[in-house]
Amino acid sequence: MASACTRKVNVADQNKATMENLINSINQKDWADRVGAFMTPEDFAAFKQVHTRFRTAFPDYHFDSEVIAASGDTVVAVGTVTVTHQAELPEWFFKGIAPDGKQYKWKEIWVMSVKDGKITGSYSLNDNLDILHQLGINCPPETVPPESK
């Protein structure tokens, strides 16, 4: 039986735990006091600037993870975002839309690189078509006129 000193550390498991802790932190009202622990100061400053505007519009933001998977330094979380539109958001799909107090939900995928418990890179994908549909913005597919004979 291996001792605690000789056990090999499973990086993927550690990084998956980092993602779980980040999600828990970002779902809290005091997210700004918590999330910085997962980023460099520069990255956190940029994240905080954008996320503060978003959390002003959607103070009850919640990411409910359905799947968290990790391989080496890459961690992926798939889940559902739930928000209530409480204030104007000067960008994104909600730009120019008065707060309506309605709850919105959409799927999101987060892909992050994690090294030593810190996020070193990230991007996310949203179900933008579902968001537009919930806002009542219907985008019909482009049609190609039939060829003339």
C-alpha cells in the first residue's frame, strides 16, 4: 500500500475539483470575493469588469453543472444558466432591452485550461439561438430564391 508521500497526484481530478470550486464560487452573491482565487490578478480584473455588469443585470445568476470532465489540464463543464433580468445590460443580446423581471435559461459549455489550481485560459459557448427565442427575436433562415428557368 502506497503512503501519502508516494501516491501519484491525478492532475485531471485536481483540475475537475478546481472547476467544481469555481462554479460554487461564481454562484455565490459574494462571487467577486471568491473567484479571484482561481485567476491571475490581471485575468480576474478583466473577468470582474465584464461579470460585474452581467451580475448587475442578472443578480441571481446561477450555473447548474450537469457534466464536469477533465483530461490533463483541460476541464469542461456543461450546464444550464438561470437568470432573472433585473437591470439593463449594455451589451450582448439584452442590449437595449428593458429589464422585464423574467427568468431566462440557456445551456452553456465552459472549456478551461487549469494549471496549479489557476485558470490559464478559457472560453464558453452559449445556446444563443435559445436566448434569442426567449427574448422573442426570431431569426428565420435565409432563403435562396428559386432559380429561374
